[in-house]
Amino acid sequence: MQGLYTVRKRPLLIRLLTLGFLLAPLGMLLEMAWLYKIPLAEWYAVFTPGIWLPRVLVLTLLAPVVGLCIWTVKRWAYPVLVVYTLLVIISDLEFWFTAQSLTGWLERGVLMAGIVCLIVLGTRRSFLAPYFNPRLRFWEQSQRFATSSLKIFVKRFGTSEVLFEAISFDVSLSGVYVVSPYLVAVGDIYTLDLVLPSGLMMPASGKVVWVNLGRDVYPQGFGCEFTSVRKDFRQMLTEAFKTLKLEARHNRDHSR
């Protein structure tokens, strides 16, 4: 697994939730037409002011705004989502218990199903992480090189004591993903000796900014941000990228 790549897109979950909120007013129109049994031939009746409770109208109009907040992936955007979700839950619970314009359990179930899905999706780690740790907004980060060719000796910070040996999953000029089952914590600082296939060793200090237990596309390990490097470190790493890229192309050509 080798190659340069730059991730430009936000995580799929964030894109789907944003799209869902932007389309929420259309979905609400369809839901109101269904709940109030409005015939297709009289679809325009869904815009009758009398069937819209003020709170439902406000929540419907606010949905696209919340979607845009989600898209920003800013720390303050997640509380906006939580508050909006709570308001929708309160509104739906009132419908549930008062059965306003509802004729059966199916309609009540539909009202709650969307909220349950929103809560489940909104609490997933892959959704939460970029909001509360901007360093994980990989689509804003520098170009990364996917390679398992780097051997990494992880040492206790400030000492020569090797804690464990690992390999890379990908690396950039700003950090490296270390593949290892060794237990670390966000905020830990280690001395890293990155050994290139050529045998050249590049020492650096790295701070753990992301710990992954192997529950997504990345293998178990952690992401380290380089906090202290030699003056020529990034230049050496850039040259290493070029060499690894040529080797990968050479291997592909010979495997054909």
C-alpha cells in the first residue's frame, strides 16, 4: 500500500447529515401531507397555515441552518445540533402523547424513527471526532503518503528507551499514523525514530492526537503530530516520498 493522496472530502456521515438537514423542509412537507391524509390532487393544501403549528414551522425553517452548521465542522456546531435535536424530540413527544392529527401507532412511530436515527448517527465517534479535535479534519491537512514501509521506533520522550517498534500506515509533513496495539493516550508525547527502507533514520518528537482501536478503515494504532523535528526533517521526508513513489511505480510495472 503506497501512494500519495490528499483527502478533500468531509467524512460521509457529515455529508449525509448535512444533506438530510438541507432537504428536511421538503421531507416535512411530505410528512405533513401523509399525516393529514392530503390527496395528491390537492397537494397545495399542505401549505395551509392552519395545519402548521408555530413550533413545527420554526423547526422546519431552522433545519437547513442547522445543516450548514454541521457542514462547518466547528466545535460550536455540535451543540447547535444537540439543542435542535432536543427541540425536535420535545415537539414529537407532544405529538406522541396528544395524538394531534394522528390516526395510529404507525404515524407515531414515523415521528420518532427519524429522531432515533439522528441520535445514533450524531453520537458516533467518526462524527464527533472532527468537531472536538480540529486536527482530525483530515480534508484540511497536508498531502499524505500511504505507506507501510516506514519502521518506527517509539521511545519514551527525552530518553533512548525504546517502548515498542511499529510500522506506518500513512505519513505527512505534519505527522504520522503509527500502527500498533500499544496503549497510548491523547496528549502523550514520544520520541519517534522513523527508519526509511534505505536505512536512513529520521528522529522526531510526536504528540498523540488520535487513538484508534481499529474500528474504522484505519488499523489499530494512533496518529502523532510532529512537535519537534530537525531543520532538514521535512525536506528529507519530501525526498523520501519521491523515492517511495518511484519504487511503488517500479513494483507495479514489474508485476504486470
